[in-house]
Amino acid sequence: MSLRRRLGAYLLALHVLLFAAAALLFKDEPLSFIAAETALLLSLGLGFALLRQALEPLGYTRRFHDLLQDQNYANQLAAPASRELDELVGLFNTMLAALHRERLAAGEQQGFLDRLLEATPSAVVVFDFDGAISLVNASAVSLLGLREAQGKRLAAAVFASGLDARALARARDLVAQLDALPAGETRLLTDTEGRRYRAQRGHFFDRGFARHFLMVEELTAELEDSERATYARLVRVLAHEVNNTVAATRSVLDSLLFYRSQLGESDAADFTTAIEAVKRRNVSLGEFIDRFTRVVKMPAPERRPASLKAMVDDILWLSREQCARAGIRLGWRRCDEVGTVMLDAGLVEGALLNIVKNAIEAVTEKGAPGGYVELALERTQAGIVLAVIDSADLLGAVAPRQLFTPFFSTKPGGQGIGLMFVREVLTRHGLAYSLASTGEGETRFEIRFS
């Protein structure tokens, strides 16, 4: 039973008793009885009126509760009949208006934040209080290949079904690195294809509790541009100094040969041999620097329609004798019909020749019988893929990012120019590429034409 009913029942019971007591006056004093009954009726009416006014705040309390529970902040309470409630109702209406304004502002800010997260090129993953994913923007879905990630921990996230084996391995490796990133740290990560990322795990407070988020930004192009500019300056300085020295040394060596006639026959022969040896070494030094200079001063690609198959056929023809002498099988593994591709044939052919040359040298170095270098030209849903596959599988534990680092080489005595040249050519064409062990005893260099 409600408070209103209990108080009404109490008031009614009290007056019933008073009515019964007043009934005793009916026989002896009829006028007093009538006066008492009239007074009691007035008292009962006044009591219920006062009871209704006294309990009016409870009705407003219920309305307060309903409005707050429904979060209906746009409504206002009507002015009360009692002046005592005017201040309370006015204060509550002011609070409702403030909450309505704050809710509108928060909704606008949330909408802006959602649009900003979707538009940002950085991948953003936000976690809830339990460490499960609560938000993933479009860049994160594309970068990490996630599908239906909300409500799951990052390590247990489901990857999109359309990913090929290479993309799935890259996504899993990157997700594992991100999941192991400690809170509050920023690190440079590298995926299985050598692409580099800046990853940060931060936190913010929501309702007094910390929630974590991940921000991932790909830095591959930015870092490569920075490295390219740094190495270009270094090579220019070295080329300037070495070329000046080579030119001066060549002039001095040519001048020294005039003194050959002043020496005895045996001494003259030794003198000439020594001078010629130094001249040859001088020329080799100039050519060494020139190879670096050609990479740094590579012209912008002049794109024209070109046939990848014809280009590879020429390379196979040029390399057939070298492979035949070494007992290496060289040829096509697969060759799909593809149309022409817009590229600089001279630059790309030079890069492909370098890739095939490296593969042949790797198979020769391994020396195992039955070695082979094969090429595959495949048409896929994503575009055209050209791959060079060799049986050497000598990459071992070399990190992918090291393979294309200038001056880094896996070959004894290597100068690290070849893959530097290849990277520069493919980067300038905007082509995706990867070099890695397949895990099946082969090394695969893959170039993807979209």
C-alpha cells in the first residue's frame, strides 16, 4: 500500500472514531451533535486537502524519476500549484535543460570523432574495460584484415576470408606484434613483407577507468624517402671525392709511364706492370662509385605499354648459357596470357635481370644438384603477379627489412647495390614487391602489378 493510501486510511479511521464519539451527543444535545459532525466533516475535507498538498512533492519525485530514467531531457515539468515547489521544479527544469545541451554537444562530438576516425589514414583500434575490441576504423580493418572484431580480444580476432596465404601471414604477424606492445610505448614494427609501421598503445579514462587504444601508421614510403635522400647525399659526396682522386691518380700514372725508358729492361717491365695494375684498380674504383651514382641519379620512369612475357623471354635467353654451364634449370613455371603493362621497360628489365642474376648466383652458391630458377607470370583477382623462384632458399633468418637496405648483402663480398637498385625501380613505379622464403625449400621474389 502506498504512503498516500496509508495516510488517507489513517485520517479516515481517526475521523470515524470521532464521528462515533460525537454520536453520543445525539440524544442529549442534538445541536451539539450537528455542530460536532459538521466540524468533523470540515476537518476531514481539510485533512485530505492538506494531505494532497503535503504529498505533491512525491508526485514530482516520480516524474523526476521517469524523465531521468527515459533520458527525456528535452521535456520540462509544469509549474506546480504550490509555491513551496516552485524553486525545486525550476531548479530541476534548469538541470534538464543543461543535460539536454550537454547531450547534444556530446552527440555532436561523438559524431565528429566517429567521422574523424573513419577518415584518418592511421589504423585505430579501441578496447573496452575488459580488453576486448570495441571500435575498429576502416584503416585498421584494411591494414590488419580483421572481420567482425568487436567484442573479441585482438589475439582472438577473426581475419577476413578473402585474404590469400601471403596476406594472412602478414596480418597475423602484425597483429601478434601489436598484441604484445606494452601500454604507453611507441615502437617501430616490421611485417613479413618488410613494410614498416609506427605503433603506439595509449590509454584514456572513461567513467574513471582506463581503456587502451592502438594507433598504427605505415611509415614505409616516408622512411624509404628519408633513407634515399640520406644515401643520395652520402653517395654524391663520396663520388665527388673519389672521382677527383681517380682523375688525378690516372693523370699521375700516365705521367709516370714516361720514365719507363730510363729504366733497365727487366725493371721497366716490372714498373709497367705495376703501373698498369694500379690503373686497372683505379678504373675499377671509378666503376664501383659509378654504380652507386646510377642508382641515386636514376631518371623518372617513362611509362609505355610493354609486354612482361617478352621482357622475361629476353632475360631467359641472355641467361641460358650461364645456367647450362652450372647445371641449373631455367625457364617458365607458369605463364598466363596477360596484356601490356604501362612501365619503363628499360628500368624494369634491368631490375628483373638483377633479380634473376641473384637467384642464379644463390643456386650456384648452394651447389646442390637439381637446382633451378623458374619464373611465373600469373593473372589473379588482384592483378598481375610476376615471380622469380629459386631452389637455393638461402635467406635463412635474414629480416625482410634488411634485404632492401642499401649496402646490405647476404653474399660474401657483396656491395648491396643490386637490391637497392631493384627497390628504387619498383618504388618509382609504385609496384608492391616481396622477397621471402616460401617455407617449402624455395625463395620467391614477387612483383605485383595492380
